[in-house]
Amino acid sequence: MRLRIPRALIPVGIAALLTGLAVPTQAQAEAREATGHTLPAGTRFYVEPDRDAARQSVTDLLHGDLDSAATMAKLASWPGAHWFTDGTPDQVEDQTRTLVRRAARTGTVPVLVAYNVPGRDCSQYSSGGAQSDADYRAWAAGLARGIGRGKAVIVLEPDALANLPRDCSPTTDPTGALTAGRIADLRYAIDVLEKQPNTTVYLDAGNSHWQSVGAMTQRLMDAGVEHAQGFSLNVSNFFATDLSDRYGTWVSNCLWYATKGPAAARGHADSCAGQYYSSAAPNDGRPGNSVDVDDSGTWHWTDLWYQQNVGTPPAKELTHFVVDTSRNGQGSWTPPAGKYTGDPQIWCNPPGRGIGDRPTADTGTPLADAYLWIKTVGQSDGQCNRGIPGGTVDPESGVVDPPAGTWWAAQARTLVENARPALNFNGWD
């Protein structure tokens, strides 16, 4: 017998979701919108109605689990990014056009993630991508055609610069041809996407605990970031927002320093201080010094370096960025001391994490254009084994984690329950 629940017992947020009100109406979306290649404060982002969390909410409701249904409805009421990861040029064009038009009808702006570069993720958990550089460029052109004159924010190729083919292994790219192709692909994608009149493109720059400021700045310059609105940070990761804001501000200042700063500094991004720098042991990613790469307590020395060497560049000449806050409310995970002898994979489905800052274009940080939920909340990072040889069960979850990109309701509930600040219904706060 089908369970029937009186409507009076259905939480108001779920009822609204089931009647389609989770998508902001034109009246709700009245605010300044992105025009041209900028992202003004007040921009409202699109909420897709047919999302994993929305479907889970309905499933939970039909099974009589009202608490879980309400939790999933809260999650479904907030805007997240739509990932484009495969397909033919014609397919991605059609899918993008449909999404952009739906968002336009609500007066909001969709966030799109282009994630199809050849050899992505060093062929590991999130392996895949186009079969060749030519295929990728045709695919990117299809994505651009689908956007057309519509408004869209594009996060371009997470990890593609932070994890170049030459970084994968000593034998992956011995001649450098794959890395050169990757850089050329990104330059092409920026150019073809920026030709659309209402796109705002952010080239991904990894996270605050990966490449040093100087190294990432050079990679952004090589890939043509000056032709984009800026760069993205912390995609699919957990580092606290303030660390991303600080790192992003350094990268922006280093970009200015190496392109528009003193003549002696131009072309020398490698001279910029970074998160691995301290006055006692100047390091900035160079081997041979003993700076704790995770210790933000040394970062005040980096701040001082920029004050003394860069000063205050003209605000209009600085590059902006966006930060993924979808899972960083509790910050990054520190495994218990001595628990793992191998790689604990702190980036892979870490326990006890929570959603962070809500999606907004009003960040309060001068160079941060937006905080966005770029990673889909509730999707697995992969089948983590914490570096245990031959292990298949994740010791932290006690199960074999779902493959990367697979919806995982239990993890989604944990992220909502641990959200900081607490998660409310979008529009019913």
C-alpha cells in the first residue's frame, strides 16, 4: 500500500519544493545581474529543480522519513553548479542552451563547470576527458555556442592547471608535449567562451595548499588568464574560505607584480612569496627548507612581503576570483595522529565535514567575486582507501565509498547537518 502523508504534515519547505517553488521566481531574483564579462554584487544564481537532493527529498518523503526529506529539501533549495564532463559538441551545445534558457526565465545566472580536458585527473578517480586536443576544442566551441548571448558563469577545468600532465608522473609527459597541449587547450577555451557577450569565465587555480603562489601565477599567465574574468579556488576541496581568500589575493597581487609591476619584476612570478614562505626559511615551494606547508601561522610573513614589495596596486588592475564553499564549513580534515602510514587522502570523502558559506556574489572580500557551490554537495570524491595497500573499504566511512561523481545520500546528510552557518531554506530564511 502506498504511504499517504497528509499535506498538513509536510514541512513548508518540502511542500514548496514539490510544487516547484524551490526555483527562484523573477520577483525573488530582482537584483543586479551579470552583464558583459563581470559579476556584479547582487547576482542571483540558478537553482536547478531536477537535482539529486531534490529527488532524494521526494524519496525520503514517500518513505515517511520527514526529517531526512526536510534536510534534502534545504539542500535542494540552494544553487549549485552544473558539470559538463563529456558528450559530443552537438550534445553539449544542446544541453547548455537548455540550461541557460531555463535560468534566464527565472532571472538568475547559471554556474557551469567545463570538465573535459584530455587526461584529466592524471587518469585517476575522476579520469576521462576528450580523446584529443582537437576533440576538446570542438567540444569547448559547442559549449560556447550553447551559451550564445545568454548569461553564464563558467568555471574552467578544475585541477587542469594545478595538476598538469608533467605533474602526474616522471613518465607521463617526458617531452612536454602533453603539457603544452593542455595549456593551448585552456587558452582556446578561454578565447571561445569569452567571445560570448555575457559569459564570466574563471580559470581554475587549484587550492591554497597545492601549488605555490608563484608557480600558480605563472601557470595562469601561460594559460591566458588575462583574457578571462579571473580564476577559481578550492573546487571540490575543504580548505576554509579565509585561507582561499588570502591565497587568491596573493595570486592576484603576484599576477599584477609579474605583468604590470616594476620592470625588474615583470616575467618573474617565481619571485613572489607564497604560502610556503617564511622570513626564517624563505621557501615558496622550493625544496630544501623546513616550512610546514599546512601551517598558515607563517602566512603573516607572506603578507609582509607583499606590503613591502607590491604595495597597493590599482584595484581595477587586479584579477578577481571565486571560491568553492560547498563543503568547507568545518575546514579541512586532520587524520588522527599515527592512524595511517600511507596517504590518508584528506581530500577524499573526509569525515565530519560540512557545507560552508552560502552561494553569493556579496562576499565582503574585495577580489572575491562570489562564493559558489561548485562541487555537487553529496557526490562522492571516489573510492578512498586511505593509502592502505589492497584496501577497498574506507576506514572512515566503514564502507566501500561510491565511485567519484556518484550521489551519496548519507554523505549529503552529514554535510548539511554539519553546515556552518546552519543551512536554512533559500527564500524561507
